[in-house]
Amino acid sequence: MNDDNFLIDQPLSDPAGIQSFGWPAADPIRSVADALMRTTVSADAVLTPADVVHMIGGREGVVRNWLREAVPSLRHPSGRTVYRWGDVLDAMKRAA
């Protein structure tokens, strides 16, 4: 069989040659949890940088740089840097 013409020799209805390229199924529990978090977090909520990235979306490195430059940080007792959600929203309004 000539390798250049192998598709011609295959019947078009052969299911072995058909592949599905669908998107992975979304986890419905995770989707509901994400929607609840975005709609119920208060302005006084304290979030980690990862939480902020998750909440507002976007490229992680860009959002983290913006956080450091535009949003006043708080120090968690453990030494981690955290942010008040209201301060994040205020910084977004100023940038708009």
C-alpha cells in the first residue's frame, strides 16, 4: 500500500478513523461553587492572591503584578500577603 494514498484505501464510514475532539465536561458542583463565591463574597472578605486571580480571571502573572502595584496588601498572622476584596474592587474601578 502506498503511504501517500492510505486515506483513499480507507472507507469513509470507518468509525476507527473518526475521533472526537470535544471540550472536557465541566464539573457542575465546581461551577455552582464558583458562582456562589463570586456572588456572595463581601467587600470585607480577605482573599489570597490565588483567590483574587480566580475571582477576577485573567493571566495569573499579570493579575499578581497588578495586585502588588495597585492594591494595598494586608499581612496575615502567618506572614502571608492577603487582600481585602473591597480594595480589589476599588482598584479595578480606578483602572476603568
